[in-house]
Amino acid sequence: QVQLVESGGGLVQAGESLRLSCTASGGIARFNAMGWYRQAPGKQRELVATIFDNGHTQYPSSMKVRSTIYRDNAKNTVYLRMNSLKSEDRAVYYCDGVGPMGGYWGQGTQVTVST
């Protein structure tokens, strides 16, 4: 059973940074790609960042400046760091993983930005 568990969300002040974690049961090496998405109230889920099994990363242009995705294979964890948080970053952040066994989502972690 594959499980992705996000953590690190919460209430942050505008301008601060945040690091989210996504830990995969059974390890992250099984995934060809892992990503972070977010969904704000009343909006569609959008991609924030992707990291591939070769270490290559990819970001939508709107996320590239303030977002960094990286992985720690020893900890079976993928991280998302976001800097200079704004009120519009308020959303539920989800982790996903895609591999030969299929695609999986975590349950999400809420990020709220106070101004």
C-alpha cells in the first residue's frame, strides 16, 4: 500500500518562508516523478513543482521564482520550499507521485498566509 503523507502546513506571516514535506511509505525511489500541487478555495488544483527520478526539476513559470522542490532519498521525503509567501498562496497543498504502479495523492496540508 502506497501512502503519501504531507506535513509542514500551517499559519505563516506574509513574506515568510515555508517548507512542506511529503513522505512516502515504501520509499520515493519507486516514483518516476513526484510533484506538489495546490488548490485554493473556489479554484482548480494547480501544479507548483515537479521533481523527476533523475533529479531534474520543473516549475510553471508563475512558481519558479519563489519555489524549490528537492528530495532526500534517505528520508523517503520530497520537500517544497516557498519563499516570500503572499495571501494568494493560501491553499491546500498536495503531494503526488507517479510510477509504474500508478499515481498517488496525499491528503493535503493547509497553508494559510496572514497579512
